Amino acid sequence: MRKSSRTNRYESKSIPKHRAVSSHIGRRSFATNYYGKIPTPLLLAATGHSSERQFQAYVGKPAHHNINSLYDGMIQVDRQLKKQIK
């Protein structure tokens, strides 16, 4: 939607999809899709964020997500250790 300068009202206009999107869509999708799969410091460097808090707000993950990830990681480590002991 775009505001018309002549009528001062929003008007709907059909345009090709490639004109409506920007490279930012790819950047954000990359960050969101690979969060938790690629180490966060590498994603921070790739997206240009200076802090992890800023990055988490960008991808829409709450701060407590780190705690959940840590818990999941510790469970995996515990399973690995139990396999080695057997």
C-alpha cells in the first residue's frame, strides 16, 4: 500500500514480487533458519550484529532461549558420557 500524494489516501497497487522484496529478507531468513545450528558468534559476524541480545531480538528468540539450549546441550553430553561408560 502506498499513500497517494494527490488524494492523501492509501491505494493498493499490484507490482511484481521481485520489485517488492529486498536482500534484507535473505539476511533475516538466513539468521532465523540457522540459529541454533551454526554457532551464534559466526551468525553475529555474518549478520553484522554487535551483541547476542541484539541478534536474539532480530531473530525473535527470547533471552531464556539460551537456557533451554544449554539444557538440551547438557542432556546430549550426559547421554554421550553414559554411552562411553557402558
